[in-house]
Amino acid sequence: MDLETLLSFEWGVMAPEFIILGVATLLSILDLFLPKKIDRRKLGWIGLIGIVLAVISLITLLDNETTSILDETFHLDEFAKVFKMLLLVGTGLIMLFAISYEPKEGMKEYRGEFYYLLLAALLGTMIMASSNDLITLFVGLELLSIASYILAGLRKKHLLSNESAMKYVINGGISTAITLFGFSYLYGITGTTNLIEMSELIYLLDSGSQYVYLLSLAFFMVFVGLSFKIAAAPFHMWAPDVYQGAPTPVTSFLGVISKTAGFVILIRVLYTVFSFVPSEEGAFILEVQNYLAFLAGATMIIGNVVALRQRNIKRLFAYSSIAHAGYLLVAVTAGAFIDIMWFYLVAYAFMTIGAFAVIQVMTEKSNSEDISHFAGLYRRSPLLAISMGVFILSLAGIPGTAGFIGKIKIFIATLSGEPLYVLAAVMIGTTVISYFYYFGIMTQMFFRPPEEHSKVKVQPVMIVVILICAAATIILGLAPNIAIDFLFKL
């Protein structure tokens, strides 16, 4: 590629990615050469400024028409814009409360690594959102995965953190291999890695062709591989241990940003490629609907039922995260429009990040993450208790919150077109089951006597994160069109 061709590309569409890459590189250099006596929290503030600049640059691109560069491997369309905005805002909130994170064994020696690895993982998710090619998709996926493996084990003197990193690497490697195997079938059948070209070639295949069977195998491989990433049953076994052992900000990142990126890549591949697979039944997606419905139902049941027995708050939220992956898979099974999944992921991001911010405040200085530590929280810190109550009510799907609107939209989608009555019933039943463990936390906070009566000290940055998430959860519950209109105005 000559210089003239290289300069002809509209590199401006990659401005958010370049900003994150530049800031991550800057932080790694500063962390290497700055004296050890300088507090590495300052690097976190630089990282946060970088995320804000990336958000601003993305806002300037919102009115741009759909643009493809680098031989159509990088695609900036409405889908990419809205999900990048969610990924950036979510990571910004996580970065903000990660700055104050200080576990009992300390993090002074490797705090700098935390910030630029978090930005590297964010960069991977952004690349995935704009990928229009299997190669760039895989590069983004691996950038996210490798950074996440290191982040999970960043508490180097903590045994559970070491264990979580090892389990995450093993399961992540297996899922990557399975996904890549599915990609290899897609490339072998079509002779291209470009998703648009791939869909056009697949559309021309005859429904009786032997290639359709290979495409079915490719679909199952890709879907199983990505099911590991989104922690969908029965490929969820890594999530509880990793969520428990990882630093709380990393747990929040894995539960929200990494999961969102997993659904982004799932939607991109599913709707761009496999929607065009010919079938004797009329549509390939309808043929695999029962398979998707089974996984969605199993994920909701396992996530919610096993959560009933959890005493560790982070493990409980791990199974809650699995259950919410099941709700989103219901939307995928029902063929829900992008706006439904977009809204649910936005609502899920705010209520989960806010909940983990409260969890960090309550657990980082203690040796235990038992739910009993939340006993009497309303007396010790009304702000934390009320905010956590809002997040829990939203996660449970109680009216007046963003979580309720998200679940209602998914439920309506299951009854539209070809109704999925069994899946809708499972969704209702598992949602009711979730009330038991969600309201168990509420009971601890508001109706149990506190173990100690000292006031809980909350740092200002934590208050900012918690209030932003609580306000967004309530506002989106009362005025959901704010998020939906943002999607449709692009």
C-alpha cells in the first residue's frame, strides 16, 4: 500500500480509537519512567480525560454518514456509534471509581498497569463494535481478552485473584479456539473474511447445498464460543470464580463492558451473516430458534436458581449477570429489534456499575464479601442504602426503573410475530425467583441491625459514580424514550 492510498483514507472516523490508543500508550510510558514515589492515581485521571476526549470525538462523528475504511474492514455505522458511546461512558464510570480502589493488601506497586490495561481492553471492545471483517473482529476480541486476563489477576498477593486469572485464561482460550474454528468454516466456504461480501455469497447458495450444513456447524461453533464471553449457560462456569477473585472494578468491567461487547459481536455476526443462510424451512434463524430458546431458558434458570444459595455478594452478582445474559438471549431468540437490546444493555450498564460501586465501598477494607456486611447499611449510610435499593429494584425489574422497561420490552418481543409462550413463561418465573435473593439484600440493608455502628466513609468520586448511575436508572425508567430516541436520531 503506497503513501497516497494510505493518506486517502478517512482516518477521522477512527479518532476515538486513536485517542484511547494514544492515552494507553502514554500511561504505559509514564508508569515505566515516573519515580515510584509519585501516586499512580494521577494516571487514572489522565485515563479518564482520555475517555472524555474520545466521547467528545465520537459525538462529532454522530452526524456522519456510514463510512468504511481499510478495504471495508472498519465500519462506522449507527450501530457502532451507539454501542461505542455506551462502552466509553460505562468504562469512564468504572475508571472513575477504580481510582479510589484500595484493597486491603494494597495495589501501589501495580496500580499504573491497571489503568492502561483497562484502556487497552476498552480499545478492543471499540474495534469489535466497528468490525466488518473477521480478522479485525478477532483482533478486537483478543485485545479485550488478553487485557482482561491480566486485569483479573492484578491482585497479585491475593490467592482468589490468582485463581480467577488462571480459570479465566483457560476458559477464555477454549472459547477463542472454538470461535476461531467457526470463523475458519465461514472463510473456507466463502473465500472472504469481509462480513458483507460473506453475506452476499451465502445468500446465493442453494438451500439443498452441502455448504448449508457446514454453515450450520459454523453457526454453532461461533455461538458456543461467544456464549463463553457473555457467560451464558452451560458455558458460564468461569464467571462466579472470576467475578469473586478479580478486583471489584475489573468485575464490573467484565460484567458490563465485556458482556456488552460479546453481544455486540454476536448481533453483528448473527444479523450480518447468518440471517442470509438459505433454508428449506424459509429462514435459518427460525430453524435454530429452538436451540437459542433452550440456551436462553437454561441460562435464566441456572443463573437465578443458583444465586439463591450464594452468600458472597460478588458471586451472587455473577449469577445475576448470568441470568441477565439469559434475558438478552431471549431478545435474540425472539428476533427483537436492535433498539430493545440497546435499551436493555444501557439500563443494565448503569444499574450494575452502580451496584458494584456500592459493593466496592462495603468490601474493599474487609476480609469478607459476605452479604451480612450489608446489615443495617441504612443506618450507617442512607445514601448507599437507598442507591443500592434503586439498583436492586431495577435489576429485579420493579416498575419505575430502567430494568422494568427493559424486561417489558423483551417480554413483548417474545409475544410478537410467532409467540414464544414457553420462553415468556420461563422469563416471568425466573424473574420472580430473582426477587428472593435481590430482596434478601434489601432485607439486610433496611431491616437487620448493623454489625457495627460507625458511619461508612464514602469518597467523593464514589458518590459521583453512584449518584450518576442511580439518576440514570430512575430517569430511564420514567422516560425510556431518551435512550431510544438517541438511537433512532442517528
